[in-house]
Amino acid sequence: MKSYTLALAGNPNCGKTTLFNKLTGAKQHVGNWPGVTVDKKEGVWKNHQEYKILDLPGTYSLSPYSAEEKIARDYIVNEQADCVVDIVESPNLERNLYLTLQILETGVPTVIALNMNDELEARGEHIDTKFLEKQFGVKVVNISAKNSKGIDELYNAIKETIENNIKPNKLILFEKIKTLDEEGVANARYQKISKLVYRAYKKNDNIDSAKARSNKLDEVLTHKYFGLPIFGLIMYLLFQISIGDNLFGLGIPGLGQLLSGWVNSFWGWLTSIVALSLKNAAPWAQGLVIDGAMSGVGAVFGFMPLVLILYLLMSILEDSGYMARVAFVLDRVFRKFGLSGKSFIPLLMGFGCSVPAMTATRSLDEEKDRHITTIITAFMPCGAKLPIIALFVSLFFGSENAANMNFLIYLIVICVAIIVSLILNKVWYKGETSHFLIELPQYRLPTFISVTHRSYEKMKEFIKKASTIILASTIIIWFLTNFNINSFNGVNKTNNENQSVMCEMDDSFMASFGKGISPIFKPLGINGWRPTVGIISGWIAKENVVAAFAQLYGDDITDEYLEKYFNIENASKEELEEIGFNLGIYDRDTAHSIYEDLLTEGADDNALPTVKRDIPTSSGGLAYILFNLLCMPCFAAVGSMHRELKTWRKTMGGVGVQMLTAYIVSLIVRIIGMIFGF
Amino acid sequence: MPLSNLSLGESKEIVSINASAELKDRLLSMGFVPGNSVKVVTQNIMGIILEIKGTRLALNKDLAHQIKVA
């Protein structure tokens, strides 16, 4: 079967990626702000496998200036797709036709797809496709990518165009502009477009009310006094609803926390059932499944709802068209830090996941801004780092202080990002950023389907990650922390009472390895090999830090531990269950209250749970949180960094900056802690 | 006069652009073409939001200074 290549081209934010996803079944990131797609993506048309589809980055013109324009231009001009599908945002016909004229000028077979046509019809407007077809000599079809309308017509038009090799008319304009300078060319094109639009676009003069509403909205959202506070409020709600547990101080838990509690209970129940069914299995098998896989993955799973809700709310924001307004509102502030207002979009996305966030830096105009934003995006507390904050804050500061501590940590991270940006501006990248220009997309109500669909995709992605990378990491860590060389030469088997080949954690492979590195962290108030293992496992995936802790300090939470340290040998099963420990689940709140009791009773050091022996002070705990947040991101994010910074020298430089920042900030926190005695 | 001097609701025609080749091309393709008219939607300390060819664009003061209208 002969196969064909289609290239989707169009202005930024015209709906190319939405169409691409519809046609190929792919799940590329979409959003309502210019510059979502910044790389070309490839796929195959689901229902017509003979067509290969390329999603080119959105461009306003085919001139060879910016990186995205070059990608689009090179493809259209040189590689010669069998057919270029020019996506036009119908409500924005006039401006979009500018690129259309440039595409037609190249002479490649083209189909023009007037997207969002339903939006146009809904307000009583109409575009005369027949007229445009006659003028341009190519097929023009109405589609709505979002609502899957006109897809069959598009297919027929493409098929016909390729079969009959339909090429665009050679307009007189194309000859005329060869003699003109840049401004003259642009002028001639727009004059031609004005004439076309006058004939083809039947406007409804009564829609000014909709426009007026949009104007009013912009007036408020970008107001010189209200703009920033409204943005602050929206951010507050975003984080309170997803990860907070005290909305407006009214004691209302956020949706994420609520769901998180359910997931934790469910996992506890599941673990107890699995434990029961493995009662007669070998000790190592029980260990592998319960202490290795289930406790590690479970610790991560419990935080999934927080991340999911955060992601859901962020996708609503992205769909609404508000992001571009925030970029405008924040530009003046960001400029003081040596960044562009557009840096805001990747930085906010970094609260979700820094891999796509770093890619989003490509919508920034200057290389300097792109690179600095990429490096500091890694600092953002992404979804995978949330569990780290949540676990250690409740462990070291108590859940009653969680809200304040979370806020403080976010504040520190943001200040650090600003300071690093300022330093990088002075030292690494010199030069001024002066202009800011962004298209403000139309406000759109996010559709229920698109938001739920994306949340579902995110959940699937998370489950996949949990069952592959995180599961594998926890099993490897379990192995390395429960075995040593003597497990394989028979020494353990002879020495252990129960003839097990496993060893004490402190004698394991991982302990020997961790002990070699851990002295580095001693000045930060972090002792022992276990926290070091946590940090390193975090580089594979940040969720691993929490998973590793659940495993490494598993001894803290066993029945034997409780019996030994709390003198509750005679406690009833109900009493044990009440404190939730014998389920083998790391119950943060209970753990904390028990630790607190223990500390106030003045127990001697050896009676302390291992975690308190390793990190004895709250300032050490805070230093540990901050080190994990600020140091090198996971390897996936480092890969993303490399794609943006281009060279390994710069990437390693960026990682170096992150490592150094993490160490310095943690050290400062620890020193302040020593001075003030916390 | 520079675009930055326009006030809310005012509508003027673009006369010239004073910018690097790259920036100028971007501006031209987004509709900042001599002869096209622009209308100011918002104008404050953060910058200026305007409508050009039915599209809404936001730019900062520095950039607005570089565009002359009449």
C-alpha cells in the first residue's frame, strides 16, 4: 500500500494538536495558549493507516527566524509533504490567512481546514468556502477538531488533492511581492487578505456583546491593581483544593487530601489481605511483596489524588485562555528577575511535571530566557515531589503545622528560583530582555470531556510509572537493603536463627554504599546511610524518596517495634489497629504523635525510631526536604533539560547549579536551625 | 507618535516599526503592518493590550515605544 505524508501547519493555538490527537489517537499536550506545540510530532491516521501525519509547531509566518518557524518552514519548503493541511482558526480568519498565503506561495498541494467553524456558526457568522476555493485553487473545508466535525470531509478533500495533485493557484500577488521589501510584502499580503475577507467572511454585527464581555474580563484580569491579587487568589485556590487541607482556614479539607485518605485506607486493607494470604510463604517472599513492593508503591500511591487534582485544575486553567493573561500581568515583575512573563507558563507547569514544562520554554522569545527558565523549572515542587513535602513536614513539624510549613517551603523554593535566575543572568548569560509580545487567545470554557479525558490519561500514566519504574526501584532497593555478600556464600544461613539468607539492613549492600557518601550530608544535619539512599533513589523518580523511606524505616513501624519501644505487648488487636501500625502502612499522623510522645518522655537515643536517629532535628528535616526539592531532578527531567540546553556541557552546568543550590540552601537552613535551636 | 501614547479605546493606523529584523518579521506576521489599524483595549503600567485584525495582542511598554502610529 502506498503511504502519504500530511503536514499540519497553522498559527499558534489554532487547534492543530487537538486535530492531531483526534486523527492519530495520540495524547499530545494541548492547551489554550500560544506555543503549546514546539516540536514536530509524528503519528499515523487511526482510521486511514496509509497517512502519516506530522504536527508542525504553530507559527505566524514561514520566515526563518525563530526555532519553531524554522522547523515548520524547512518541512514545508524542503521535505515536500504529499499534502499540507493548513489549519485556520476561523474566528481569527484575517490574521490566519497571512500564513495561508505563505504556504500557498510555496506551491505545495494544500488543503485548508477552517477550524472552530461551529463556534463561528453559533454566533451567526459564516465563511464562504466556495469563494475561497475558487480564489486559492485548493480545497477548503469546515471542521471542528474539538467536536470531531468535518473529519470525513477533510479526509475526502485530502484524498482528492493527492490523487489529482491539486496545487494552489499562482496568484498575481506572488509575482508582485518578489520586487518588494519586507514591509511591502507584508503590506501587500494583508491588502489581499482584506479583500478576500471582505468577500468571504459574513460577519454578524450583533456579536459585539460577546466581545464586550471578553473586554470586560480582560480589563479586570489585567487590571493594574486587581490583576496580581486575582492571580494570587487563583493560585491559592489551585493549591488549597489540590494539596491543602484547610481551605480559607475553615477546616475544609481539599479535594485531593480527602481522596488521598480513601486511597490510603484502601491500600492498607489490600496490604493486610495480601499479608494474610502470604502467611505461610518464605520470609524473603513476604519481605519482597509486603516490605518491598507494597509498602514502597503504596507510599507513593497515597499521594496520587493530590497530583491528579492539581493536574486537573491546571488543565482547566490552561484551557481557559487565562495563562497568556498571567504572562502579561507578571511580565514586569519577572523582568526584574531577568526573566520574561512567558517564563510563568513553564514554571507553573513545573508544579505538575517538569518534563513537558521544560519543553514549554520554547515558546519564549530569547535563548537566555529559555535556558534560565529551564534550569529553574527543575526547582519547582512537581507532583512527584509533593509526597516528599507532605511526608517529611508531618514527620518533622506535625500535621497541625503542615499548611504553614508547606507555604514556607513553597516560598523558599520560589525565592531560591528567583535568586538563581538573577545570578545566572549576571554570570552565565548576559544581555537584556526588553520586549514582550503575546497573543491573547479567546476565553473558552473548558469542556468537561477534555478535562476528564486528560485527567484519565494522567492517571493511566501514573499507574504505569508506579508499576514499572517505581516498582522496579523499590524491589531493587529492597534487595540491596536486605542482602549482602554473605547471603550468597551461606554465612547468613548458618548464622541466622531462622536460617534466612537475608541480613540486617545496617549490614546490607546498600548500607555499605550509602555509608561512603553520607558524610557529605552530615553538615546538613542528616546522618546515616538511609537518607542518602533516599536522595539517590529520587534521581530515578522523585516519588522513590518516599517509597524508599517507607521501606528503609519499615522497622520503625512493625509490631515488634511497637512492642519493644512502647511497652504495648499486651495491647489488644483493636488498640494496635487504632494507631494503624500493624497494617504495615506508614501512617504519617500517628507516626508523628508517637514520635512526639517518645521524645517528650525523654527516651534514650537508642530507643528512638531510626528516622529520628538519622535526622534528629527539625532543621535537618527541613534541610532534607529542600535538598530533595532543589537538587538534580529525575533523569527524565535531565533528559528534557538536555533537549532545551542542547549541549551536555550546559546540561551538566545546569545540574551543577542545581546541586550547589540545594546544598547551600540546606546548609543555610541547618545553620539557622542551630542558631535558633530547632 | 509611539503606540505607547495611545489611550484606552483609541484607534490609530500603524506607520512604522523600529526593531531588529527578527522582531520586525514577527510583528509584521502578527498584523503590525503599516496601514493596518489598531485599537487599544487595555492600557496600564503592565503594558498595552490591543486589537489588530480581529486578534488580541499584549505587549509591554518598551515594545509599544518602538511602533509608531498616526
